[in-house]
Amino acid sequence: MGAKEAWAAKAERLEAWAAKADAAASAIFASQPAYARDPAFQTQPARSSRGVAKARARLNDREVRAWELQAKAKAHREKAAELRRMASTNAGDAEARKTAYRAALDSIIEPGMYVDCIYGVRRVEKVNTKSLRLAGALGPVTIDKTLCKIVPERCGTCADWKGGECWSGDRLDGDLSNGSAGVTLPSQVCEAWRP
């Protein structure tokens, strides 16, 4: 059994455990009496040695256990989803998406354009194979192309201006999380925002 099959099998087990935990929590919530959530019952003064205090503590402990079971089920489901995601990916998928995005940027980006990255909106000084050299506040900064988005100048004068997009076509956001290696490119870049 390979790693992907093992991950898928573990995801199945985790989902079964989550279903059991949810069923147990639902059974606990269903078995609680109607007065268990009544503020009068919860706030009624009682000495710790009396039956009312002990009954209230038992009911509260059961409800806490039910909430813990629901949290456990949620954690199992999240882990199972991550294992299923890992089992469905192939080696090289991420690099293929990054390469496609870099190629898409290469077709439009030039020195002097502006990009948005983790350092904010910066001017491109040089375009390298996998990275961009940007004008930083304290000097040039080199950053991977996959971490940048093109920022059109908000001139508002070109014919293709429409709500923040300064070109004919879709915005190049670099959202490649859906697993597709294709990138939507603008069909015609507006000349108004080029230097």
C-alpha cells in the first residue's frame, strides 16, 4: 500500500470516528432534560452536599462532554479533508502551476510596471527568470514572481477601464488554488498604465 492509499484509508477511519462522535454528542444533547438549560435551574442556590447541586453538576458535565465530542468530530473531519487533499495531489503539481503563472507574467510584465506583493505596491526594476527585482523603500528587493500581482495604474481614461481593471479581459490574480495549471490572461493590456 502506497502513501496515497494509506492517507485515503486513514481519512475514511477519521470520518467514521467523527460520525461516531457526532452521534454520541447528539444522543447526549437529546437526553438532557428540558430544565437543564433553564436559567432558574442553573442559578438556583444550593449547597454542594444537596441533590440539586449534584444533579446540576452531572448535567453540566454531560453537556461539556457533548461539546468536547463535537469539537473532536470537527478536528477529525478537518484532518480527513487534509489527508484527502494530500492523496489527490501529484508530485510536481505546484511547480507546474508556478511555472504557468511565471510564463503568464513574462508575457506582460516589463521593467517600470507596478506589482502588488507582500512589500506593498512596488515598481519593477528587472525581470528575472523566476523572480522580480523591485524598488524597495530601503533599496532593491528580489521576490518570486508567484508572490506578485500586476497593478494597473488607476488612470480612468482608457476605453477599457471598468471597475479597477485597466485592460480588456479578466484580472490576472494568480489564483491557482483550484488545481488548474492554466492562467487567465488579459487579452489586451491598456497602454495608459505602461511607463
